[in-house]
Amino acid sequence: MAQVLEFKLPDLGEGLTEAEIVRWLVNVGDVVAIDQPVVEVETAKAMVEVPCPYGGVVTARFGEEGTELPVGAPLLTVAVGSGTAPDPESDGGGSGNVLVGYGTSEAPARRRRVRTAAAGGPAKQPAPAVPAPAPTPVAAPAVAALPGTGPVPVISPLVRRIARDNDLDLRQLAGSGPDGLILRADVESALRARTAPAPAAQEPAVRVSPGSPVRDGVRVPLKGVRGAVADKLSRSRREIPDATCWVDADATELMRARAAMNTAGAPKISLIALLARICAAALARHPELNSYVDTDAREVVLLDQVHLGFAAQTERGLVVPVVRDAHARDAESLTAEFARLTEAARTGTLTPAELTGGTFTLNNYGVFGVDGSTPIINHPEAAMLGVGRIVPKPWVHEGELAVRQVVQLSLTFDHRVCDGGTAGGFLRYVADCVEQPAVLLRTL
């Protein structure tokens, strides 16, 4: 006889307490194998496929796409037992695996639809065992939400949120992206077209709280990655007494050195990898900046390893992937790891472990075409190095005016861990390495 087991949203690790359903990977009536991913959720740190520890027939799903659930809330129920016709390896028990936010590495098993006998039709032998758990009331709305139309071609959770908050049906939009992918611009264009005529009978596209002075505009909830970034930056501003110093540096020789490295036919060395190598060398000289403040103990904790975070702007918002053990990597290894993490950030496949544990952050905001910035420290780290764009400028070189490749460097640091002398010494050493990279040849 079939036994109905309830699968709850597991602990996703890294202190996360809730997640939003982005996409269901199974429907009611599907047969699932043990550890098969059943739902894709978005946490404040990453997109995660959640595997189910039971094998059997899905009898109910809890929550529509876009619903936010706390850890421990029911996700779905699965009927296990001899009558459910699970895969041969499914014995009705759980896998025993503990999910910490990474999903499973194996490919998901093929889903199979269990056919129930139609009313008045001939009953087949395995059919009577399946309807037993059917009285679950939540299953019907979840399946009826997509009446045979197939999945909506949307990747970005932000696009889904904007459409949902403005009561816009994504199935009525034609996407302008590759293969009909619906982009944020498509949603915003539809909202503008809907509000432009502004007929009296038309329902307003913006939800305004009673008494709010705002009369128009699109409201985007501070949730997911954007909400996590807002909370972390606010905490940094509240707790860390930061200060910033900056200096212009002649990066001509650094650019020449990189060009020379990349002519040998070996894998190309990226500029950010060279800057990361310089950061690691500077932190070895000034370890106070590779630290954090233990406020409860009133102690500065100096760290032995450099786990270098770097700011990456994605469609989901600002994320800071972390290069582990950056101090022990050469330029080629750093280039490869930066490329891997950047691609994972672009596709939204970074794991929580790849977004946490940084000890120092490198912020290359020069890619946005700006010269300088006073960034907010990535709490609880003690410092962040900012790098502006490298542009040709007039510069006095060897006593003569010349056009050189100039970059502005800035260091924002926690004034609790060091004074201006240490911060200035760190930044000056970085600038010296940018201007005379030959001093780093032995560590590249």
C-alpha cells in the first residue's frame, strides 16, 4: 500500500532562512527518483535545484512560482510503495543525503506520467493505487496554473517579479531575446504601452500604498539578491567606520607586460588576474587589511589565507564571487578561476559556497567607463580595492610630458583595523607594482 511522505524545504546552508520558487521541475502525477531535482528556488545568494530524497509519485505541490517559502515549509508530497511504480532503485526510503544548497551532480531522471483510469473507462491494474493520496487540496491550483501552454520563456527572476507585481501576463508577450526569451525590456515596454493611453476604465499598472505621495512608477520589491545586497550594504554602513584614499598610477608598463605574456601562445592572462596577484602581494606586506573585527570580543582577527572576492554585475543584481586561496595561485590559475566564476555569475549558477567566505574584495568598476569610486566595504571584510578605467592621459614620465595609460586606484578600509599610514602604504605598494610590474615577476 502506498505511503504519502511530505518533503519540506531543506536547510540551504549559509544561514539562509527562506527561498522563492522560481520553476517547478515536476508536475503532480510524475514519477520521481531518489535525489531527482524537483524544484528550482532562488535564495538571497544563488539559484538552487532542490533534489527530493524520496522516490515515488508526486501527489501535491505546495506553492506557485514566485511564492516565498521559509525553511521547513512543505514543498510537495510523494506517494511511495508498491503501488506507485517508482524506478527500480526507489525502495520508498529517503536517500539520507543532507542538502546544503548545491543540488545533486547527477543528471535528473526522466519523468513519467502515471495514467489514472478515466471515468467509465476500463480500469487498468496499476491505476487503483495512484488515486489514494489524491485528496490533497493544494495540488489542483498548482497544476491548473499552466493549462497546456508550456513553460514561459523567462530566465530572470527579476523579470518575473516586475510582471507579477504589475499584474502582467508573461504568456501574452513575444520575447525579443534569443529563441523568444522574454527580457526586462519587453516587460517594461508592455507596461509603458499599457499605461500610455491611461483610459479611465483601465486598471492602474502601479500599486500605491494608501497615503503614499508616489503617484506613478514601478515598484520592485527588495527581495532575493537585491534584498540581500541592500541588507548587507546597510549593515556595512552602520557598523564599519570606513575611510577612502586614492592615487593615480601609470599603468603603461603593466599593460606592456600583459601584452608580452599573451604573445607566447599560452592561455591569455587577464588584467584582473594581474591586479589580483598584486593585491595578494600587498596583503602579505600589510596583513591588517586581510582581517575582520570580532565586535563581541573587541578583537581584530588577522587571516592567514586570502580569499579574494570580486564584484560582478549580473541581471539578478550585484554579486561577489570568491576566488579561494588567491595568494597561492599564479596568474594563469587566477585567470581561469575568474573566467569560471564570471560565467557562473552570468548564468546564475553560483553556489552559496562560491559567494561567501571572502577576506578582501577587488572592485574593477573601470569596466563601466568610470575613473573613481568610494565603494562600500563588503561586510565583514576590512577593505576593498577599487580600480578605475585605464585611459591615455598626459603624464610626466622621466622628466618629460608624455601620453601614458593612467588608472585611478582607491582603497576603502575599516579604520578600526588600521590607521591611514597602513592604508596608504598598501595603496602605494599596489601603485608601485602597477607602474613597475617587474618586481612581481617571481610571483606571477
